[in-house]
Amino acid sequence: MEEHLKRLVEHVESKPSFNVIVSDRTSRIHTIFNPPLVFPAEACNYEMALIKLETYYSFANIRPSNSSLKVSIDKGVTWKMIKIPTGCYEITAINKTLQKLIVDQVGGEAEKITVSPNTNTLKCILDITDKNYVIDFTIENCLRTVLGFDAKMYKYGEHESQHLVNIMSVNSILVNCDIIGASRLNGIEAPVIYNFFPNVAPGDKIVETPMNLTYVPITLNIISRMVSWLTDEDGNELDLRGEKLTISYHLRAC
């Protein structure tokens, strides 16, 4: 009976619990705890959950590796290389930037070349309305990989991409923390505490607050340092391009 009452008291008594907030202008945040967090091993185990994440939808889908194309406005006699600036783009924004570069850097007319989405087929439409204009998608680091086109020349007429548009370079954002365990990514142990995808447009503020907290065990009894970082579903670290990232955790005894 005495042992049973002792267990009841342990369940009723409040257990240690506190928040940890980390922030920096990078997707990898190094935190030093002074003094260190100490969890008595003989008392109980501890666990942690993400309770809030704030940043901006700033990670780019157009980068130097997929931003280039060549344009001719004299049937291929001379060519100009165009590079879309690194940033977050939808197809309509790619079209607007491309047309501006054709005017500013090539000396052509904006409306002669248009790219637009086909929302039914999820492909891209390239419309060239002048017989003098040619697009070269055969170069390295080409924009065609985003728009879904094969590596070839495109001349006068309307062309639909051979493949689906690959405008979303990130399918899921994974929040990683190096002091937790018990998570798996594609069957392999990984320090993932939470994953999500922002429900806002590129450039907007991301405020992610989980509806239901998922706690995972902390693997250390003494924490003097901690690293938090964001990756995509393939483990590639996100480039927030200098925007501030703030992550709030809740730690509790279990």
C-alpha cells in the first residue's frame, strides 16, 4: 500500500518544466548554456518538443545551379546569356523577371517570349511569338530543370514542357536538434524533432505552431551546448539568406 501511495504522489506532483528559445540569422543555430542544464539521472527522464518556429519563406528555388538560359533575337546568329537572380519564384515571377532581362540585357521586346503555368497538366507553356527569337536550353545550370523542358533549342510557336514543373525545391522542412533521439528519417536514426511545410507564399512570414506537441527523449543528462538546424527532406541544409530564425522548445520531466 505504501509503495502504491508513493507512485500516486509521484504522478500528482508537478515535475520540472521550462522553455528554451534560440535565435540567429542562419539555419544552423549554436547555443551555449551558461550555466549548463543539469538533469539528475536518478530522478526522472527528460523530453523535449518544438512549440514554435518563426522565420521568413526566404530559401531560394532559383539558384546559380538552375538559373541560366541563352536567348537570341536574330534567329541564332548572336546569343546572350541570361541568369535569373537567386530568389524565391513562382512561374509568373520567373516570367516577369525573364521578360525584363530580355529587354535590359538582350535588347529585345518583353512580350515576344512568355512562360506560364498549365494548371491542368502541371507543366509549363513557353510561347515564342516572333520567328527571330530562339531559346537555348542546352547549357549547364539551366532554368529548364525548373520549368520541365528537355535540353534543346526552342523556336517560334507554343511549346509545353515535356516534364512536370519542378518549382518547389523543398517538399518538407525538417527541424533537427542534436540533443534528442528516437526519431527516424527513411528508416535511419536522425535528430529530427519536427517537420512541416509553410502555408504562406514565398517572402512571407512563417509562424509554425504545432497543434499537438510531440515529445522526444533528450539523450544527455548535462547540456552545455546545443545545435538546431533546418534541412529539406533529403538532408540538405536550408539557406535562409540572412533572415532571422527563432525556435522555441519545451523541456519537461517525464
